[in-house]
Amino acid sequence: MRKLSESIHKAFQESIRVKSEMLHHPELIAIIEEVVDLMVSTFREGHRVYFCGNGGSAADAQHLAAELSGRFYIDRKPLPAEAMHCNTSYLTAVANDYSYEEVYARLLQAMAQPGDLLLAFSTSGNSRNVIRAIETAQQIPVRVIGFTGKSGGAMKHMCDYLINVPSDDTPRIQEAHMLIGHTICQLTEQALFEYDA
């Protein structure tokens, strides 16, 4: 049986490999820069940012929304950002009365306004409720930033901006999503509140 330390090293090395590949991917870096500019302008124009995902991606969405509505590096005014799965009474009612595919789409219909922004997380790019959210966002219209894995799945051609991590391994994709998400939050906060980290 392989030593536990070998498995730990393998997991660490693969996480590092994915992040190193992103660092040497100029197209991905350029998209992240554009996303930061879009998020900054969205907040400056008085609009809101919504997040959605399932499972670990829901946790990532909630974490990043909190970085914006709470604080990141500095004490400053809160930014209007919300993860859409946090109201469990709403989530379970809509899943029961309609379908789980509609949980994010219906909330966007209720709350989102033209000019808002949706950050949609799906490691496969094929989560049906996330895809329905994107379809609804397009109708409002709300711009969409997709966070996926290597292929982009069905989301590849649906999003205004696609951040597709160069991996097919769900844990490695989610780790990279958090790195990218934290970077976007940091740069957005710096631009809006004019400080250097």
C-alpha cells in the first residue's frame, strides 16, 4: 500500500501544477482582468452581483459573496453581493413545488435588474440549475461570468466571460476557482476603495 505521504505529495503537486498552468495562460489572465474591470464598473454603477453553484461550488459562491458584502483586506462600506442558495426555505420550496432546476432562475427573476452581474460556478459546466440561471440572466439582461473546468461544458458558449480552469479534477478546479475568486475580490476592492495591498 502506498504511503500516505505519497498521496499528500501527489495532491499538493497536482494543485500546484494546475495553478502554474493558469499562471502561464495569458488568455486566462486577460479574462480575469476584464472580469475585474466589469465587477468594478458594476458596483460603481449601483448594480448588484449574484453568485450560484452546487455543493462545493455553492460553498465557494457563498465564500466569495461574503468577501464582497463583508470585507476583504480593509474596513469599508459593504458591496451588494449575494449567494443565491442561502435561504433554505426558499430553496426547498421551489425545488419541491417546481424543480431543482428552477431554484436560481426563479430568484433571478424576482431580484435581478438589467446591469447586474451573475457569477455562475459549475466544475463540469453542465449543472442544469446553473444553466437555467444563465438562460434567465440573458433575458433580463444580466451579464454572466462562468467558472468551470477545462472543457467549459454547456456553459462554454453561454457566458459573457468564461473562466475555465485547465483541469478535469473537481477538487483541483474548485481550489483554482477560489484562488481566482479571491484575486478578483482583492483587485475589485483595491480599485473601488483605492489602496495598495
